[in-house]
Amino acid sequence: MGIMLGAVSLNAVQSVHQRLQTDAQRVSLLLQLAREEAIVRNRQTAFEVLEQGYQFLVLNDNKWEKITDLDTLRGRPFTFPETQVSILSADPVRSETLRIVFGREPVSRPFTMILRVGNDQVAINADGVGHFVVE
């Protein structure tokens, strides 16, 4: 009986990689939504990495403001506070904050976002035309 209970509890607990994969899936869906919002609103929209999470911003009068009118694009913490994020793009990241900006046009530059916790990592690949794939 104890062995069966142990086996069931091990299967019920997700691994770090599985939980990181879930975070990446959520982020990729939200990135797609942010891209669509930029086109619909006709204003630049950005995804910004915070110390232990992320938020979405919109450019109003040359000033980045947190999106507050859409609950789906509210700021969120990562499942693991120690999640490290890096962004690989043709355009080097020039500021201290990691930010992906979506413009009003339907085509943007491709990028890869890597979420890492310890030795586990998951990549989100964006092709620049609205497809986001988690690997």
C-alpha cells in the first residue's frame, strides 16, 4: 500500500521542467495576445521582464505605461522566483530591462526567449509573423 501511495504522489508532483514548460506556454500565449493588442490598439505594446515575473506595457505619449484595462495582460510572477530570462535577437538588448516590443505592423523581428531554472531550460521561439513555439 505504501509503495502504491508513493508512486501516485511522485506522479502527481510536476517536475521543475514541466512547471517551467507550463510557464513558457503561458508566456507564449500572452506574447501572442500582446502582439495582437499592438495591432488592434495601433500602439506599441511591450512585454517586460521584472525581477521575479513580468508585465505588459503600452506606449502612450512617448511614455511606457503598465496595461491596466486588460486583466489578461496583467503582470504575473513566474512559478519559480529564481527564473532567469534571456532574449536572443538580431537586435541586441541595449537597456538594463529585458523588453520585447511589438509594433503596429503585423511583422516584427524574430527572437528566442529562454526561461531557465537551475539546469532546466525552455525556449520560446517567435518567427516574427505571430507564431510562438515552446521547445
